[in-house]
Amino acid sequence: MTKPVIGFIGLGLMGGNMVENLQNRGYEVNVMDLNKDAVAAVLARGNASEAVSGKELAEKSDIVMLCLTTSEVVEKVVYGEMGILAGMSEGKTLIDFGTSIPASTKKIGADLAEKGAGMIDAPLGRTPAHAKDGLLNIMAAGDIETFNNVKPVLDEQGENVFHLGALGSGHVTKLVNNFMGMTTVATMSQAFAVAKLAGVDGQQLFDIMSAGPSNSPFMQFCKFYAVDGEEKLGFSVANANKDLGYFLALCEELGTESLIAQGTSTSLQAAVDAGMGNNDVPVIFDYFTNLKK
């Protein structure tokens, strides 16, 4: 069976490795990115071309994939002059792998449907290393027929591919997941910071907490930096801050609130303002320890 032609926009650490995985599995790809070195790396592997606009990329591709930073960027790429929407037609599908605002996703999906095109929101779990090997966790959502049509490709990108319901449900799930994860990491990082300020040994604190119900991959994640001084560069403070902001917007849309998310968001924004935006989230430990007057 002929493989669909893939259009891919966003060749960062995650997206670049996702494209390499697709190329290794025999897919033809059309790509766009502001980083021309990243584009050149794709072209050097062969069976690939660079598109000069979202419209051109969509016209030349069966499935268009996005791995971008924010909903604002996604909307610019979709709706801009010569954007993706202008090149979409019946039978094509747009997949958004980023973490986006669900309301924005639903709006884009409705506009694509008017052209007979489908959309799947499919935010990701795991790391760029998993992306390179096709071992991501993919939280997909959208019309079930559209999902089934693209699932063979998703199965080559993810070890675990979930269908979560109507369009937007994937992004809701990712925001809930990151709310839980980032509030936990921020809380544990501050626990280590308070212990340090009080003169309690971080390794001993870790040994005690990890012997009980607090033991978790998150505890290990925080310990790597707070105790061992090792930065893993798994997820940046800036990205966590963005996702918490999206989660708070979702809460407002739903008529509820999260004081927990508000507190974490305040700490993350303060860490960004302190110049830690590009650091891994557990580096917020330094912000908490430096608050001492």
C-alpha cells in the first residue's frame, strides 16, 4: 500500500526527530522551518523537499503535521496569507502534535471541515529520543473515521496511540497531564529548596520521601537537579509556564478555577523573569533557594 506524503512544519528537537523517524520508515516528506540547518538535515536524508509556504506544503501533502510552540503560532501558520488552510482540500488531514488551546483547535477543525479536510489533535508524551525511534505516547482526538485513516502513520510514530474522543480532547488531556506534572515538580523542587535553606541534607530528604508514597519518577526528576546538580533538559520552565497558562484559560472557559495552578503559574513566571525560561523545570529549585532574604 502506498504511504501517504507527509507535510511537516516545526523541526525542533521533537519535530526534527519525528521527521527522521518517518524518513527512516520510507515516507516522503515536505518540510518547513525557520531553521534552515534543520531543513538541510532533512533534505540530506533524501526523499524530501522544502515548501516555501504552508499553502504549497498542504497542496503537496496528504497529511500535514505540526509540531509548534504555541496556539498563536499554529493559528498564524494555518490562517496566514498563503497558509495551510488555503492549500487544504477534501481528504487531507491536519495533525497538531503541539500543546494547544482546545478552543483554538476546535475552531481550526471546523474551518477545515468546510473544505472537506479533517483534523486530529495529537499532543505527545515522552522525549525527542523516543520520537526518533517512533516510541512516543500520542494522545489523539477527533472524528473516528479521520483518526482511523491516519492511525497507521501514528502507529509508526508512537508506541502508545490513544483515541480520546471528540476533537480537542487530546489537548485537554495534555493540559490536565501537564498541570498535574508541573505542579508536582514545582512542589517537590520547593520542598528540596526549603530543606536546603533549613539545613536538611537533600539526599537524606530524598531517601526518606522516596521510601514512602511520594516516590515517583517526578521525585527522581527533581532529585537529579536539587541533589545531584544534573540538568536533564527534558522540559523547559518556559514551556511549563505556557502550558499552565493554557490550563488556567481552560478552567476559565469551563467556569471553574484552580488556585493550585495559579500558584504554580506565578512561580514559573517568576522563574522565567529571573532568566530561567530555557532551563529544565527542576531548576526552579534555584529560584526558590534564592528567595531567602
